Amino acid sequence: MKKYFALKAVFTLIAGVALVSCGGGGNDYSSTSRGTGWDVTGKNGGFELNTKYKEQETGPGLVFVEGGTFTMGRVKDDPMHDWNNTPNQQHVQSFYIDETEVTNGMYLEMLDWIKGVFPPEDEEYRNIYNGAVPDTLVWRNRLGFNEEMTKNYLRHPAYQNYPVVGVTWIQAVEFSEWRTDRVNELILNQEGFTSKDALANQDAGSTFSTETYLNAPTLAYGGDDEKTRGGKRSESLEKRKTQKAAKQGEGGGEASGLYVTRKDGIILPGYRLPTEAEWEYAALAEVSQREYNAYRGRKKYPWDGQYTRSGKRQTRGDHMANFKQGDGDYGGIAGWSDDGADITAEVMTYEPNEFGVYDMAGNVSEWVADVYRPIVDDEFNDFNYYRGNQYTKNKIGADGMIAVVEADSIVYDTLSNGKTIARALPGEIQQVEVDENETYLRTNFDRSDNRDFRDGDRRSSKYFDNTDQLEDNKRMYDSPLHTVDSDSLGTLDRQYDQENTRTTLIDNEVRVIKGGSWRDRAYWLDPASRRFYPQDMAKDDLGFRCAMSRVGSKSKKNKRPRN
């Protein structure tokens, strides 16, 4: 250890002399610590800091949205008299969002992967595939002929670039998680950190999970060490770490030092559903608006102007979005006045907004992450607003190791509509609610489930001071309580709430949907409009797109040079 410090001091001294000789000032900390002046390149076996990281790469399908302040909600009269979008000023951080809605082709890619890894003909995995398949029966109408849509819309190649529909909020979240793992798995493989065959020959016991790889890399791919450490760069990293450990007098390198970690900046943050604030901000795209009225939320549509047809000379009269024109009019008169679609339209049919995002008005409404409430509680928070936080932590097994879902221990949940879904796929880390070890004496959060915080919990109820009333199950949002259970044979016991005193459909299981669809009038094209729908149900005009958080700088502009 003394030898290590002696070498380090010599190197740091040489580096310091070289820095001074290069011309005074000496504020270049590309190889030395800003805090101590010590070497941070790791060349002499010491601490290594990634000083070459530039900025986050843009993930597949995403476009960058620079964050900022905007007026969330509608600033004009509300003819629907919902009064659920009162204007309030919010600030969102920079993020990425899908250029288009998730298409049938994109979703079919996941279904094909699931079918290959978890064969539905295997009774043990049947519910994994069945729980991921969209509900194609959403196209049926008692007095309408839509059977061809039921049969063809999801799988026929004519619709592969059309937005996927019939997907529940829960399925949209699962797709986002699956997409995260596939993107990061490919990045690691292309960068040479996993073996050449790591992407092939996968089965239910050896799947890749991003969080498992980051938190317990030896358990990734089902503990297959040849895959996680079989790449060329992985072998080079292992050799370098071993040499570093030898210089420090510690013998062989530790296994935890032979894998990619967060500090390497290679693995991307997770794909997810955008929050309502992010979605509305991306839809408004006020990046070029410099007028006071625009800043105060006067913009009506994702495009400039107050009309749904183009006013430009070359495209004058063309429709700006796919929506319902009027009773029995879903596209206009065939020919020049037609909007080009009667149901959904192929993505990128219409012009993008100024962020480069397509179809933020019309085509399909979209799921967002938030739990629905009639108001946005901006008095409590006006930064990255989001209602729906359910904090969890990694489960630790009896052996003291992180607990990973095994192929023979999948837990399934039965939804209120009777459908069965897997809570987590094999290879993923099991999650449990946070407890008082994380919440004790904290001022920023004190519970795991915060979906009804300040609007639906006991403290916000008028019965809060009356213990007897609370014991009688008096709730702020007195919604129906349907239950469904499944026995060991899979037989469902559905209990429909027939109570006639229920006052609302709002509860913690309904999510916000944004944007108008091909079934909606122009009123719903306003990005401020908002509705809700049960998270385990689907419609033929409801889809989704993914988002991703940005880490680091707010913008992609050139940074101020350090001098």
C-alpha cells in the first residue's frame, strides 16, 4: 500500500508540473481531481473517474425535448364544464420522447421475443404471452361492421406502421421495461462487453435485465458468466482491473469491478411513459414562441394558429391532424378535402411540431404515467409534477443477496377485468415497498404509495378527524370496489360492486389519457385536454409513446469551455 501511494504521489507531481508548464491558470481537471489534485485516470491503479463523458446518447426512436417553464392546463373557457385543467405554471426538466406513437410493428417485436423466450404452449409461461397481447376485440361495435379490423389491424403488414391500440396502461408500462432491457442489452453487446452469442439462444432462465446487471451483474443472464464477461472489451477490462489490483497489492481483481457500471455512462436510463406535464409540454412545443400570449399558454394546438387546416400557401386547406370532423364524418369528402384516414393513420402522415414530434394531436389518444385527479396540485409542487409515485426497493433474500425472479417462481396478478399478467419476468429483481428504514424522519416522503397524497388519502378526507367514520370505509373518492380472485385451477370468482351509493369512478387505478384521437372532435386536440380511463382496460383509439429522462446538462448546446 505504501508503494501505491508513493507511485501515485510521483505521478500527480509530474502531472502538476506539466500542467503548470503548459501555461498558467491550471484549471484543466481532465486527468486530476478538482478536489484533491490526485490522479483520476486510474493508470497507476488508483481511483478512476470518467472525465471523457460528453452527453447522453439519444436512444432509438427518441427525439430530444429541452425542458423549461410553461403554462399547463387550459386558459380558455371549458365548454365541457369538466374544470379539470385549471392553468398553472410548471417547469419540466429536459427529456426525450418518442418521435411517433408506438406502432404495431414495434409491439409485435416484443410479442415475438416473448413467444421465443417464454413459449405460450408451455403451461408455465402461457400467461406471460397472453397477458402481453393487445385486446383486438376493442374494434367490435354492436351496430358496426369492424370484424376485419379485429382480425387484421394488429398483425397485417398493411398496418405495421400504424399506432398500436387495444393496449392497457399496464401493458404499456411492461413494453417500456422490455424496451429498456433490449436497448441496453444491444448497447453492451455492440460495445464488446458481452459475448457475441449473448443476444441469441436466450431462454426463460437466462434473460437480460438492466437493473439486475447494474445491481448484481453476476446474476445477469441467469448467472451465465460466459455471456456477461465474454466480450472483447470485457476481457480487456478484466485484464486492466487485475493489473490495477496487483499494483495495489490486493491480488486478483474483484468480480464487481469487471462489469459496466453507471459511472461508465454507457447504459441508458429506462424507457417509460411520459408524465402528463412532459407530454403536454412536448405537445405544445413553444420553443419558437416569443410572444407574451404564447408564453402564458395561449397556444391552442401543437401547430401554430387557431385552425385545424393549413394556412400555408403550398398546403392551404390540408388537414393538420387525424380527427373526427363531425357526425358521421371521420375524414371528410373523398379527394382534396379528405384527411387521408378514417380510423388511425400511418405514423408521420402529418407534419411534426417544432420539437420534431408527430401526432401529438389526433390519430390516437395516449396513455401517460399519472394517476388521474381533477386538479393538478401545483401548490405542493411545480417542478416535474407527477402523481403516481410508488417507491420500492430491491428485495434481499435470506442469503443476503438480491432476489431475482426465477423461471419457476413467477408471480401473477389477476386484474379487475379477469386478465392475468406476470408481475415481473424471470431475470428481473423482485421489488418490495419501502419501509421506515427509508422514510424515518424524512421530510420529503413518508410512505411507499403516494398516489392519493393530499387528494384521496385519509388526511385529505373530511372524515379524517372522525375515527368511527373512517372505520366504516368512508373514502374521499367513493368509487366501485370490484374484486376478482382466481383459484388454483384458474377459475375466476368475479364480484361486481352493485352498491348504488357510489359517487365517482376515480380511484388510484385510473390513469390520465391525453390528446384527441380519430374518434374525437377538434376540442380534444388541445394538449391541455385531459380524461381518464381504468389502467387495466383498453380502447380502439388509445395508444401510447415512451419517454426517457435526460441526465446531465439541460440542453445540447455547446458547453462553455473551461479555462
